[in-house]
Amino acid sequence: MLRVLVPAVVVAMAICANEASAQFNAIRDYEVTIDVGDEPGKVADEKYQLDEKWARRVVFYRTLEPVGTIIVETRERALYLIMPENRAMRYGIGVGRDGFRWKGQLKISRKAEWPDWRPPAEMIERQPYLPRFMAGGPGNPLGARALYLGDTVYRIHGTNQPHTIGHAVSSGCFRLVNSDVIDLYERVPVGTRVVVQP
């Protein structure tokens, strides 16, 4: 049996390499799931260019859901508005961060332009620095439009942080860039069915 003595420096280098790999994986995961808070008062950078993969577009999409239904594919970070002939309008979205994702079926109960923001009590408990009320406007975290889901605290809304699209960032709401949420707002009425996939 052949014994090989491995110098301590080589062992140390291997340990460092493993730690560096673990740190890289952590950084990679951080890029997918970021927690940026709500940053009330920050004004959206409307010149921000979305990555092409999050851009609004018509796509092929087969489903048994009727035309006019909204389907949120949380894992894909995409919202689909079902259109005729196996087509859908696809929007890139920001979704709930770990612990705040959900699934279910609701209906749009209300629509609002430049909505006021009243953070729910649960959110204030987690983030006590948040304002209790913020009037609608460019610095409001709900952005240009909001579609309220049933009698829950969840909404489909715009954002003053367009760089968060494609990430897991929210407390359970679905956010779109302002131009996309305005487009969706114009296309769907109150009563629209929303199906949220896990």
C-alpha cells in the first residue's frame, strides 16, 4: 500500500477552494432571491431597461383556463393573461420571497390608479420603520396601478424598483414594472379570475 503525504498547504488550499465555492453558491442564490425592502419614497427609474427575458410579449401558452384568466407562475417569475388560440400575454414579475409565497385562486376585487399604500399590520410588525400611510404617486411602492386580490392583503401592482423584476422580493404580492401593470390594468376588469401556481 502506497502512502502519500499531502503537505498542509495543499489541504489548506483545498479547504479554501471549498469555502470559496460555497460562498459563490451563496452569492448566486442571493442574486435569485433578494430582499430589498419596500423603499417608500424612492422614485422609479422609468429609463431602466428590463432584461429581455422579462419583457412583455405574446407567447404560446396551452391551458384549460378560459380566455381572460390571469395565471401567475411563481417559479417562472411570470404572469400570463390568457388570450384566444393558445396564446397569452406574458409579463415578467417579482414574487414573494421565502416564506411569503402562496398558491390559490382569487378574483380581482378592486382596481386603483396610483393607489395609496397602507402597509398591513403584519408588515409593520416585521418592518416597523415603514410609514403607516403613503399617498399614491411615483415614490409609492405600489407603483402606477394596483389590482386587489379578493379580500386578502395581496395585490398585483407596479413598483418603484424595476430592478426587482425576476426576483423573489415581496411579502406575497406580485409586482410588474409600471408600464406593464398599466397595460395589464387596461386589459382586465374587476372580477377577473387569478390562478396562482406554486
